[in-house]
Amino acid sequence: MTPETTGRVGRVGSRPEGAKWAWRLMPSGRAGRYRVGVASGAARAWRPVTGLLLAVLVACYVSPRATVAQGAPVASSGGAGAVVTAPAARVTNSVGMEFVLIDPGSVRVGSETGSGDEKPAHTVTVGAGFYLQTTEVTQGQWEAVMGINPSSFKGGTRPVENVSWDDAQAFIARLNAKEKDTRYRLPVEAEWEYACRAGGLERDVSPNLDAEAWTSANSGGETHPVAQRKANAWGLFDLRGNVLEWVQDTYNKDAYAQSPRVDPVGPPASGGSRVVRGGSGDDGRSGNFRCAFRDYARPDVRGRAGGFRCARTL
């Protein structure tokens, strides 16, 4: 048996030497959920399988010790690289940061009616699955890693604020060291908007902003504990408003006209401002709570409305 690799969703399945077919896990359209699919021929047109065919496939080609549960091996041929693990739908690290699995996919980003840097509206593809923190980084999580709390509005479950983009990078470096990992990072801008829109399940403009976000109309001028407002369709809280959120990209006002449509990333991070996403509790401008809204600041700027959430590469 030789392993069959089939793109960024996973190295999934195996096939007999010289066979014309292969099998893999396919995203189901729901974060962290997969279906079994098969394909034949060079074109590899993947189709989900169910019923008797699925039962035969599992009986013949999945080892007795393998399961299709999240986070467990789904295939084994006994050879190197043949055991495949489906990523868990949710993970929590030692600091208490919870992450949800975001599957690859495409979504329309930007807005033809928004600011100039949101145009043109276009479709982008996030080609690889990743984990995204369900909330903004809290003061308790920050203090557990950094040993201090720079926030103006104190509270362990409130989002950390008064942190710059540079500060966020320092936190991530220490978090990776603490977790003996290298995969924690800020989300890139395309990942952030893809998650805010839940792959197209959420509108750019919220139909019920008061239920989803802290704004100047309901916040009392301060931050609030995370995860108190309604989550979006993918289980992510406070994307629209509590604190502004740094993302990885260097800001470019013409990014949407110039960037690639698959896995776009801003210009190289050599000086310049960094992109900020989302709204904040001290803001009353409804347009700033849209998924498409883009802002920016110098990477050394700190403010009591500025925080972030982490991503983790699979």
C-alpha cells in the first residue's frame, strides 16, 4: 500500500499499488466535520460515499484499531505516513484558550458600498484548515503567559487591551515556548473575514448587532467579559465588537485589487501599519461592525480598545 495525499484538507486514505482509485476525508461544510469520499482516474473527482459502499470501504481498508472519530486515526496500512488523524473540532491549551477548527473554503469578502480599501468585493479561498480562538485573548490568559496585565478595564475574563501588534507578537512567541509549539500566530486578514462571515453563513451587516457585539450603545464605555454576546454560526464570539483585533497583515489600501485570490496575505512585514479588524465597545459607528470593515495602526500603537485573538496552524 502507498499513501495517497490529496491536498491541504489532509493526507487521507491509501490505495493499493497501481490502483486507479483512492479515498479521503472531505469537509462536510460544518467546522470540524468530515465525510468519506472516493475518486477514480487521474482527474480525481471526489464524491461522498454512504450506505453499503461506505461499509465495504471501511471493512476492507480501515484497520480494526482505526476509528472515524474526531482526533483519532482514520486509516492505517502499516507503512510510514499511512496513519491519518482527523483534527479535533475544538482544542483547549494549558492557558485555557479554546480554539475551533475552521475548514478550508471560499467566501466573498469586501464591500462595494464600503470604504475604498474594501473594494473590489471578491471571492477569496482559504486553502488550508486552521484553528481560531473562540474569543479574544483574555486578561487572565495574557497574564498567565506574560506575567503582567496592561489593561485599563481590569477583569480576568475581559479581553486584554492596551496591547500593540508588537506586544501580540511577543505574547505569541512566549505562548509557543510555553506550549512547546510553533503553530500559534495571529490570523491573516482573509482568515479573519472568512471566519467572521462563517464561510458565507453570516451577513456583512449584522441583522441584530446589539445581540452580537459590544458597542457604545450597550457597553457603558468599557470592555466586557468575553463570550457574553451571541456567537456566530461557527461558534466564534465578539468578532464584531468588544475590542479591535490585530491581524498579521501589513496594511495596503489597494490590497483587494492587487492580492491573489487564494490564501492572500498582505505585503511583507517590513515597516508600515498593520491591519485591525472588528469593532469596539467605545465605537458607535455602525459601519465599523461589519465583517468587511478594515482599519489600521502602527505596530507599536497601544490603546484601550485594541486587542487580538490567536490562530493556530494545523
